[in-house]
Amino acid sequence: MRAGLRREARSLPAVHASPDRSPPEAEYVEIHVRMDGIISLLGLLALMLDGVHCQGVYAPPTVRIVHSGHACNVEEERYTERVYTIREGETLELTCLVTGHPRPQIRWTKTAGSVSDRFQDSSVFNETLHIAKIQRHQGGRYYCKAENGLGSPAIKSIRVDVYYLDDPVVTVHQSIGEAKEQFYYERTVFLRCVANSNPPVRYSWHRGRDVLSQGSDKGVEIYEPFFTQGETKILKLKNLRPKDYANYSCIASVRNVCGIPDRRVIFRLTNKTASPSIKLLVEDPIVVNPGQTVSLVCIATGGEPPPTLTWSSSSEKLPEKSVVKDGTLTLPAISSEDAGVYSCIASNNVGNPAKKSTTIVVRALKKGRFWITPDPYHNDDNIQIGREVKISCQVEATPPEELLFSWLKNGRALRSSERMVITQTDPDISPGTTNLDIIDLKFTDFGTYTCVASLRGGGIPEISIDVNISSTTVPPLFFSFLVPPNLTVPRGKSPLVVREGETVELECLVSGKPKPIILWSRADKEVPMPDGNMQTESYDGILRIVNVSREMTGSYRCQTSQYNGFNVKPREAVVELIVQYPPAVEPVWSEVRQGLNRPVVMSCRVLRAHPSRVLRYEWRLGSRLLHAGHFDSSDETEYTVRTLTREGYGEYTCDIINEAGAGRCTFLVTGKAYPPEFYYDTYSPLWQNRPRVYGYKLQWTQMNPDAVDRIMAYRLGIRQTGQQRWWEQEIPVEGNIQKGELITYNLTELIRPEAYEVRLTPITRFGEGDSTIRMVTYSAPINPHLREFHCSFEEEPICMFTQDKNDNFDWTRHSAATRDTKYTPNTGPSVDRSGSKQGFYMYIETSRPRKEGDKARLLSPIFNVAPKNPYGITNPPAYCFGFYYHMYGKHIGTLNAFMKQKGLATSDAGPVWSLSGNQGDRWRQAKISIHPTSSFQVIFEGVRGPGIEGDIAIDDVTLEEGECPNPPSKDIGSKAPPHRETHIWLLSATLVFKLFWGER
């Protein structure tokens, strides 16, 4: 592999014309001109004159969106936007082509057609956006954004319109009028057809085989309701006649756009046509125990056509374990979560659907609790002898009307009396409550009281709640046995000061009988507790926090539980927690690149700390202490290396220390060079293009070349894609590299059409710097400098070929390596023209929805023909137009090649080459001599044959000056006009300078 290094200045020196100055030599100045087609002499001179003041290679990004995949149509710049139409289920592929240096970063985003669907798809950071089997909700506007830090980001958008057509649905409605005295019977039927589609659908009605239209039958009206125009079509049959009983077809059509076929639905109207009716063979409600199997039977009792039965639930969807068969819904092992309303719906698209519902109630008892209320007639929280006491018991029951309560004292049934009053409900308390009122409390009332809840009929376990009233729990001096709760914070426990990472216990002392549960929560703000809940329960009044963090600083509230057995106002207290933590500093980590014998300044700053009083700082290189001191009023410390030596490279740390610990700034001081920045906008990077090998012009600039020592060389690594071994070579560099200086290195003997991975590493006296990697891919140059045009379709721009907007479908760029299994076998190539599965070619896909005779046209760039003398073309030379074609399959149609000249229509002349039918599974070459007299394009036209095995492909299109040396003698239909000479003017930089300066 041979190569050569060339360095180019950021801008060309100004060139001033003077009589005694010789023109600059072509080998010292190189002008790159990007040409669309082949430009004229005046345009080239203007570009050269403008180029002598050209700017550096650093440039803000530009963006262009190109498409592939299965587009139906692309409308350019319609209302300042591009509209890409694609059929639902096809593959969307959009590529964002960018220029700019450094290489811009690319991001795809999407906004949908409706506000509710905005940004439904995630952003894609890639040049190519690929969506397989696109769905209708994925339509919308797609944006490609490119930015490289220079100027404003470049943004382009394209609107993707997804076309689809669902099967139409016909619904029937009837209106019946009766006049009994005249025995007159009137019946009018409305048939409504609806289909979801994009673009808007068109409807047509048929009765049997007859087409129905407005006015074709006095008994028929066809109209669109005003409020749904374009969405539905109604067929009105007035005063039904015998002939109106027939098969009616509604055909929905989108005019075959994107090859979407028409959809049809048939409805048979008879004198028995009727809306559905149903019956549920179950009770309402159905009360069951957990674990039982429930079957809901629904039968249709009427309707023509026979209705379809479906089930729905009040919880939006049926339980996963449910089974539906022939209108019967079965729920095995039912649970409380399955309770709700279940509906049977019958529909036959006639009239309104019939609906019947039933409610399933699953019996259950849960959440039993109790509380004790002091004397409601005295404002006192103490319960005393001689006063009234109420013990309340509450249970959640389903169904609530089956709930039964009973009371026990010391295990024996307790009946309601004048002093022990039992009530089942209380209007002041929520349902499912029973109360035991003890009037004139006595010592003899001490004991264990039990509240028992059950459901009528059994089958559900009972819930029992015990309340123990004991004389031994209360000093007799107070004549009381229940003490209201009280909360206090122990002395020295608030505020609590701890260090980050430690374990802390917040404590509230709780008293009262019975002893209540304590609930902990944040008192200063609405945030969760350390365990993630808004409240944390504690039975001993202690909240234990492990690995405490600085965010946990604040106020914590402890309070008694609302249902602590005592129906009194909750008590609460507050504990303050202060978390000390080491200083937070910046930068935590920073890389400093610097050359030898230069100064280095490092600065470490305190952002926050607790306590905020910072004690000291320490600067170190590795483990060696460099400098230490105390802070005064500043929150920043600096360390300076006046002259950097080789021993001065390494990791510097600055520890800023307070009572809680240390915060650390780390600085990695290195002499590593920054990575090079590959230049991706090289015009015609393929400077060598032989039959089996190619050369590539690799260009780059160096990021921040003055930041470190002089770059002495680059280490170039290159390997073929898919292989492990790297080939490496060192490229020496003379002198200093300037910022923005463009460096060129020519790679040769690359095997076409293989791709290569290239790695570039700068080297200074410090050692190797950071590497950069890019891919080099083969693509034939768009406009080589050898008076020829060659395109092998290896890159997405496809050499500036474009799709004709007035044909039936598009050519597709394709590679055999990525061939989709859905494509038709026994047709189309398995490799490109060179025999590579990785190589690309263009082909026409003739599978459905393509029809026989459909045409796809591919247009070349416009080639300008310039005369050798200013007075016109007198004896124009010929040009050899060549390409390879592959026409394999039993349904191959026709491949035509046209030459379209400026000012003349394509139809003015027949094809310059044409071939039809199966030519075998191999690539063949065609060459035609053409003789244009003005600017022209070459057009490839593929015509679909009678079936799907008719894919036609082309590859390696060439245009060379002169007659074809060995024109094929057996090309079917090839035509050549009389011999006339023309000249396609391609000028090298040397020739332009000669024309500009003259021969001196």
C-alpha cells in the first residue's frame, strides 16, 4: 500500500495579476471545484477567482435529507417542506447528509401530525433513520439536526405521510312508519359505509352487479352527511321494494395511490334484516365466595344477520384468566379483584348494538379496627370511673348488607342492656361499624371485650378484635385505667448533628395506655422518608436512618397514629437533623494538556460544605505533598507550575478539608496531543480508480495543535472491514502544524469495493496522543478529472442521479448483503457487477402493487456540452455511454436508455438503447455511442413485465469521450444517430490557470 502526505494551508494566498509575474505552479496550489454535472468555462473561472480568498476548512454544518426504502412519492419543497409518502407496512429510511468541519453530530427527532402524539418516538443519534414496517401513527414531520459548535445548528425536515386503507364497515339503520286504517306500510333503510384511510377515501355503491349513483334510481338516494363529509357515504333506500332486497357492495378506494388496492364489503339486505337482541341467563347481582368459578351465559334472541357476541368489563379489560366461548364468559377461581360489572354486547351492524349487564359481587371481610372514645358529654381526654365510654369496631364488608356483629366479654356473649348499649350502625361513623356504650363505668366492667364480624350465610372467615381493659394497668390513685398519649423529645436529641454516611436514630418518647403507634414524616417539606414512603411507622418511637445523606437534613415530625385505640386528637413533636458533609468542589476531575517548559495553573473551588467553615487545603502530586495552607475569606485555591518538566506530568490532587471530611479536585497534567479531526467534505476523495483497486484522499486537521509539544509524526492504522489485523505506518511531519491546516495523505491499492477502518494517532515527544477512527468506503467519483463519468452507486447520493417525479414508481439502491427475504426469488442479481455481495446497484422491484406496464425512470446529472470554438459546434465528437445490466426472471419487461437534450422532449426521439425479456442470471455490458449537440441527461427507464419475477438492475454507468471502441454488435434495439462531434468540457486546475493567465 503506497501513500503520500501533503499539507495544505487553511486558505489560499491572494493572487494578483501583474505583467511581470508568472502564474503559480499547479503543483503548489490545488483548487477543488464541486461540480453538479460538468460546468462551463465561465463558471469555473468565476469559482477560481472567488477561491483565491477562500476561508479555512473549519465550517458550520449544512444538512440535506435523502430517502431510500419504499417511497410512493416525494414532493420537493411544497409549501417550504418536503413530503415523503409511504405505504403502511413498508420500510422508511431517511439519511441525513451533512457537511461541515469538525464532523457535525447528527440527531433525528420527530413531531407527529397531532399534538397528542408529539415526540412519541425517541431521538435517534445516527445518520440514517430506519423504521421497518412503518405504522400510521409514525407519520409526521421528521427533523435532522446537525451541529459541530460552529455557528447555528443546521436543521432540515421532511414530512412523512403514511398512506393506508382499512376494510370498510357497513352499518344499517331502519325507520318504520305505519298507517293501520289504510293498511299502509312504509319502511326506509339507511346503509352507511365508513373506512379509515389516508388519503381521504372515495366510496361507490353496487346492488348486485349494478352500479348505484345519484339519480339512477328514484328509490335510491346517495349522500354524505354534512358533519362527516369525506368520511362516510350513506345509501338511502326509500319505501323498500322487492328489488331492494339484494346484496349491496360498498367499495372504498384511494385511487390506487402507493399501490393500495380498493377494499370491498358486502351486506345482504332481506325482509328479515333486524337489529340484535340478547338475553342473560344469570341473576343480577351475582354474589359469590372467593375461589368459585363463575359462568355468565349470554344468548342471542334475535337479529339478522346473526349477531356477534362479545364481553366487556367495567375495568376496561377482562381478567387474563377469563375464557369466552360461544357467548359464555367463564371466570375460574374468582377473587375480589375480579368483582365488577360485566356486559354482553351483540352487534350485527344493524341498528344499535344490544347490551345486557350484570354485577359480580365477591364476598369479603377486611380491615378490622377499633377505637375508644372518652365521655362525649365532657371535654376531657381522660376516661374515668363513673363516666361514659364508647368502644367502636369497624370492618369493611362486601356485600355490606350481609355484615353481622356480635360482642363478647371474657369469651361470653354480651347482650345489650341499659348500661351496656350495643348499636350496629352509627350515623356519625362510616358504615360497617358497631359500638358498645358503657354507661357509668365501674371496676366490675374491667375485662376483655371482643368484637366479632361475620357475613350472613358463612363461607368467609370471621374477623375478631380484642380490647383489654385491666385494673392492673392504672394506678388506683387516678381512678382511671386509660391514659391519653403524650410525646416528648429527650433532652439532647434535637438538634442531632451527624456526619454523612453514618447511622442516626431520631427518638420521640411516647406514653399512654394503650401505647400508640408513632408515625414519622418530614415536617419541613413534602418529600418521602428515607424508605420511600411518605410516612414511616415506629412502635418504640425511634426512627433509624442508615447511611444518612446531606439531602436528609431538615425537620422530622413524630405523631401518634389516628387509630391508636384512643379517639383523641393526635399528639406530635419535631426533631431537627443536621447532616455534616465534606466540601463539594469543582472541578472534580479535569485534564490539562500542556507542552514541556510551559506554565500550568490549576484552581480548586469550594461550592458548598457543612459546616461551611473550611479548615485547610493540601496540594499533592501523586503522594508527594506540594503545598498546604488554610483558607481565609476566599473559597478558591490555586497551584502554579511555572515551568513544566517531564517529571511534572502526572495526577495532581487538591484536598479541601472540614470537620466532616475532604473534597478532592483532581487534575491530570499530560502532554498527550488532542485527536485529529477527519475532514469528510473532500471533493472526489477517490483519486485513483482502476478496475480492481482504488485510492482514497484522506484529509484531516489537528485539534488544538499548539496545546502541547510539536507533533512529530502520525501513526496510521488501517484494516479491512471484518478483519482483525491492523496495518500500521508512521507518517513523519516537518515543522509546526497550524490550527485549521488541512493535511492530506493518499491511500492507494485499496481493494474495491471493500471498506476500510482507518485509525490516526498523533505523536509528540511525550508519546502517543488520542486516536481518531473513521470508515473509508468505496464509491465511484461523481466527476473525475479524466474527461469521464463513472458511477457504481456505492454511496447514497448515487452520483447525483434523481428519480423522475412523473413515473409510476422509483428505482431502488440495493446491496445483495442486505437483501430482504420478502423479495421475490428467481429474479434480480445476487451480487453487484464486480461480484461483491457488499456492493450496491440500482434495480426496479416488480412485486405487488406494481402492474404490468408501470414505469420507473432514473435521471442522470445534466452534462454541459461546450464547443471548442466560440462560434458553435461544427464537427462534434462522439461520446461512449456504457453500463452493465442484469435482466433475469421469467417476467422480465423492458429496459430503455434515453438521451434527453436541452430544449427537446424525451419523446421527440426513441430510446438510444432498448432490450426486453430474460437475459439470464448474469451481468452484461452495453455501450452506445451518442452525439449530443447541447446539454443533456441520460435516462434509464425500467418497464414492469407481466409478473413479479421481473426485477431489472443496472450498475457501473460510464460516459467517456470518443466513440465506443468495440460497440456491442448484438444489442437489441440499440440506435446511434449519424456521426457528429461534440465535446464535454472538463478542465483541470492547470488548464484553468493557463486560460486565466495566458501562455507567458
